[in-house]
Amino acid sequence: MNNVYHIPAMLKETIDGLNIKPEGVYVDVTFGGGGHSRAILEAGARHLYSFDQDKDALNNAIEDERWTFVHSNFRYLRNWMDYYGVKEIDGLLADLGVSFHHFDCPERGFSFRFPAPLDMRMNQTAKRTAADIVNGYSEEDLARIFYLYGELKNGRQIARAICQARSKSPVLRTEELVAASRIPAERSKELARLFQALRIEVNDELGALREMLVAAGDMLKPEGRIAILTYHSLEDRLVKNFLRSGNLEGNIEKDFYGNNLSPFVLVEKGREASPEEVEQNPRARSAKLRIAEKRPMINNR
């Protein structure tokens, strides 16, 4: 098993793109192994708040008086910043990739590579697991999440196969799900998408992302920057739309003269890892980096 908690993709490009200010207050909403957080502090940030809902991330704590760990889902960004008396931030970073730790820790149930209980909870105190969804959702609802979150065109067929299997006995483990889905082992990309769909549903990842983006947009100071690393088309489309337009729908408003009224100026429009980095860290292959800066004149519409 890989003992590396996580290797951040495009670390230098991300930190450079944040344009860290010595007196600035920053937020890393995806602490994980702490690679990005350490780099932000090394770049001279006055204070950094790092979020992570997984208690395992506490093992990577940073000994620095400028650092505050927030053990919470990043959807509660605004609540926690209010708690700490922070009304504005100079920058925010989100690495939306699942940590190596989660994929490589068999008992967490994130990967079809290991026999394990069907768990997939990022927050281990949450009640709903992947097994609850697999055994409790209707065939129609399973088909919907497989299609929407896994982009599986045969989602209905997979859902039907799982429902047939669970009618005989509950599907409680990763290997049982693989067998129930009837996806051949050699179609590993399809299995990965099936597990991705369940993980997104278990953790309400897209709902949390939407709430965090809106809060971050409101809290960001003029000329402050937001840097986000995405790893699949669903989250990337959401981030792209928000940074282009300032709203979740991606609707670009224009003034009488046709000028874009988005509160953001794009700095990086979907940068990908270099071939050299991908060779060293194959999991960076699917990463896209998007960075935007808040305009000096904020449109309070």
C-alpha cells in the first residue's frame, strides 16, 4: 500500500498563481496531506485556515502559529470564517482531487482494487455510507447518479443488475458491488466511474462545491485570487462556469456597452500538468488548474 498521503498536482503553478501577499489571510479548503498549506505558509502568508472533514488529515498537522486547522466540510466556509472573525480573505485554494490516502487505504472502500466494506465517507462520522445508497436507493435513483456523476451511458443497465443482486442478498462490500454491477474487470475505467458516482453521492461533493464557491466569491477581497484544481468534467464545468461568470449557472451578464460584468478576471483557464510531472505523478494527468482574480471594482448585483 502507498504510504504517501497525497502529492499535490501543479504545486508551484498553483502557489505562484495565488500571488501570496505577506499580510494576506488565505484559506486552503482541502488540507489533505498539507502540501499546499505548507507551501502557502512558506510563501509568506500572514495566516492560513485549512479545512478538512477527514480526521485522518489531523495526522499531517503543521506546527506554525500562523496556521489554523478547521475540522469541517468546506461547504461551511462562511460559517467558520465568521466564527474566527474573518470577513474577507486574500486568496483561496481548493484541490478537489481525492487524496492518495483514500484510494490506497483499503478499509475506506473508495477503490474497487481492494476488498473492503462499501464506505466511501470522507467524514467518518457521517451516517450514510455507499452501502446504504447501493441497497436503499431505487433502481431509477441509482441509474440517475450513475449517469450524472459517473457519466455511465449504461447506468440504467448497471442499476438493474445491482438491484437484482441485492434482492438475493445485500451488497455490502466493494468486491460484491463489482460482481453485482456485471462490469468486467478489464473495463477498469468503467468501474472507476461507478465508484466515483457513489463517492460523489455519499459526500454530496457537487452540492458542497457549489456552496463553497458562492461563499468564496463573496469573501474574496478585490485583487484576491481563487485557485482550484479539478479532476473530472462535472466539477470542472461547475468551476469553469463560476469563474467565468460569477454565478453557478455560467450566465455572463454584460453592461449597455457589451462589457463582461463578471466579478472575476481569469488568470489560468484550465492549465494541465506537464508531461514531466505526469511521468512522476500519473494521478496528475486528469488535473486542471483554474485561477481567477477578483476585479478591483466589485459589482454588487
